[in-house]
Amino acid sequence: MTMHLHFDCFSGISGDMMLGALVDGGLPVKDLRRGLASLGITGYEIRAKKVMRNVIQATKVDVVIHRSMKHPLTFRQILRLIEGSRLPARVKELGREVFTHIAEAESVVHGVPVEQVHFHEVGVVDSLVDVMGTLLGCQLLGVSRVTASPVNVGTGFEQSAHGTLPVPGPAVARLAQGVPIYSEGPRREFTTPTGIAVLRTLVEEFRALPPMSPTAVGYGAGEADPYGWPNVLRLFLGEVRDGAGADTESVFEIETNLDDLNPQVYETVMERLFAAGALDVTLAPVVMKRGRPGTVLTALANKDRTRQVADVMLRETTALGVRYREVAREVLPRTFQRVSTKYGPVRMKVASRNGVPIRAVPEYADCRALAERSGKPVREIMEEAIVTYHRKPARSPSGKRSQRKRA
């Protein structure tokens, strides 16, 4: 029996919200304190309390600093701190990946080499505790698969040390590449660089809540408490039976015909459909009446997201109507397993049937990011990932070795 964790990011995500949701969902605070002691950082205390955000009771985890560090930490100092800790190897590996994502984003935003990045927000003790505590918490809860909803980044503007900035801020916007995001609610920032960097590292698939039988539901509170808005992160924790076959589920197909839409907008339409909760989006050429060429735009969505998906179709295209159809689909159980290539880590999407892995595909977004960093062709990165996957046993997020047959 393994555990599936789903983050519901309707009010964004941050480090304290993640820790709060994990504790609210059953992670003992004493186990969290004991595990983080091996990080080797002193001068702080972890406190958890119940708070109300709108009408929802949630857990707020605070990192109370008694003795702060004298200077911001550099990227290299953070990596050395993580590597020198007594945390589990898998937690350290994921921690390095989170801070690498943040350092690369800050490097691009501020135009400095990664080695010269100083973490004015992330280098302090509380953010280290948030990141490493979340990763450790997932391992302590036995989590083997992580999914998340599209992420609400907030609206309006924010005040920072660099002046007034639009929401999402530059670092979050950079880290959100490849992640479905949207903007809703009060005029404030809901998603932090720490939160979205952890999502990029842990999440295997961004989607609406998948079929599952939750064993726990947790709510983690953010610092802000805007009037009339539940500023919380919700998580669902459920058991997944090992060796299960394909899942059959009922979804809705939302479809429309287009013959007068500029093809240049297709990319934006697809992005916004995914952000609205679409499970899949396709475009297919057809011949319409009087021999006119056209395109069929089709999206799949769970029942509770059909209205939002249809609204995007009607708002973002020239369609005058949409068609609905309930369909059944059979989905092979999928997990993500990270492999360490010579270019960097790549997530492999592994499909199984009756508990036996039958197909593994490199995650394109990871390969593209490594290609941009190394200057190598994306094709070469993908080939290297496939070879590495078949050469070495991969590990699940819980740190357990996965059994698979060689192709």
C-alpha cells in the first residue's frame, strides 16, 4: 500500500501553507522537529496552532527565529548545508533540486550567474525549514505519488525590496513555466517562489482531483487573512493499492468546431483550457460543410470542471456553442521516477499494468530546461534519460526502490 498526495492550490501555495497542511493532515510535529534537527540549524522553534481563514479551520505552522543568520546565504552555501546534514538521502536530493530551481530563476530575473545568487527571501532559516520540512514530511507520511491542481498566483501588485511588482512576481513567473496557473481572488500575491519550486520538484501531474479514497484531508493556513477569502492550501492524502490495474473513470468531452479562428491563438487557448482544469486538449483538422477546412477543438474534463472549460472555449475562440458528451476512459496507473543523467535530473513518466512497468517516457519540460542550460539538443537529453532509466533502478518520492523489468 502506498500513499498519494494531492495539493489543491485554489489559494496558491507557500512554504508555511505546505507544512501546515501536512501537519493538519496527520504529520506529527514532534517527528518533524526531530527530523529537521539533523539539518544542523539552531536558533529556531517550530510552532503549530489552529487558526480560522474565512470559515475554514486550518493549521498555521510558524518558524520562530531566536537567533538569525548574520548574512543571506548563497546558493552554494545552501547546497553545502543540505549535503552536510543527516537528513535521508532522498530528502537531500529533492532539497538540492528545489533550491536549484529557485537559484536558476533568480539568476535569470536579476541577470547574474547562478553561483552569485544570494537568497534574500529563501536563504533564511524559516524558508530552509519550510522546504526541507515539507520534503521530510512527505517521506514520513510514506508519500509515493504527488499531484496538484492548477495554481492560483493571485492578482494585482506586490511591494518588494525592488519596488512595486506585478503579481505573480518575476521569480514566480519564471518558476511557473510549464505549470498551469491562473489569477483569481483578492488583489494580493498567493504563491511564493518557495511554494512553486517545491511543486515543480514533487508534482508528477497537474490536474483536477484524481479519483481516490482520501484517508486524510489537511488545511494549511497562509499568513494573510483577506476578508471573505479562505487563504488556505488543502491536501488530500489517500492510499493506493500496489499492483492495481488500469483505472476506469467517467469524464466529459467538451467540443466545438472552428473555421474562422487565427491559428496563432491556439497555443494560448490550450494553455487556458488546461488552467481551467482540462485533463487533455486536442486540435484535429476536418472538412466542414461546403468544403470549408476547419478544426475540431476537444477537451476532456471532470464533471465539476466542465463549465469552466466550456467558458474558456466560448470566451477565447470564435465558437458560438459547444457540445458535451460523457465518456468512459481507462487510464494506466502512472508514477514519476527521477533519474540522474549527466545533464541533470529528469522525471520519467512510468505507466504500469498489473503492477508491472510497461512504458517510460521522459518529461519534456525537464528535458527542455536541461537543454537550455547545457546547449544540447532536447532529443539528446531525452535519449540520455531513457538510457539512464533502463540502466539504473529509480526511486519513488518515498525513497523506496521501484521494481521494473528491463526493456
